[in-house]
Amino acid sequence: MLLILSLGGTMPDSSISQRLASLPSLSKPALCELWRQLFKREPPPEIRKDLMLRIVAHRLQEQA
């Protein structure tokens, strides 16, 4: 769960690349937790994992 512990501040490009590369290996519950941290709300109840991955990846890049 190291991926979801440090979300604040600016991150070097290599860090973002590593985080993005690790997203597909996360379980859906882990993605849901990351979603909560990034969006400060619950994910939509029936969202598919593949769509969640894309949205989370987009948000991580926005915050970089």
C-alpha cells in the first residue's frame, strides 16, 4: 500500500511513472481506497475496475 500513502506535493516524473505503472496490479478495494484519498468521496458503487484505473491515473497526473 505504499502507493496510496504519499499523495501531497510535487512528484518527480519517475515517481509518477512508477505509480501509474503499478495501478493495474492494485485490487479493486485498493483502488477504492486510493479513489477516496484522491477525490475525498466514495467511488460510484458499480464502477468497473478498468474505468476506475483510467480516472485514478488521470487524477494522479493532474496532481503531478
